[in-house]
Amino acid sequence: MTIRQKDGPWKSRIAEPQRCGRNHWNGDHEAQRALYNNRARISSGVAKVIAKKRTELVERSFAHILDRGG
């Protein structure tokens, strides 16, 4: 499923799965450009701030559930 948000102010930052070897694009320049743009967004300073906030707000709220083995 592809989600496209070209008109909105938000850009998605989706973690890329670990892959072995190299990508073979076979002429799919749009997918290649999308992947490299996503990599740049993930490694940006803004993404690191967002990840830290997510850790503090969202993941910490579920810590009590995980402590009980749930």
C-alpha cells in the first residue's frame, strides 16, 4: 500500500527494513527517489527530535503493560 501526501505539510518517516546486498531498481526511478528521500528524512535532525518525543510520550505510556508480561 502506498500513501502519498504531496499537498500536506507532513512528510512520513518510515523505517526501512534491513536488506542484504544491493537494490536493483530496473529503471524504477520514482521508487529509487522515494527511498533515498525517505533515508534523508530519517537521518535528519527533525526526525531524531520526533523519535525522542515518541519514546518519551507513546512508548513510555505502555511500559507498565510490558512490565507485567502483557
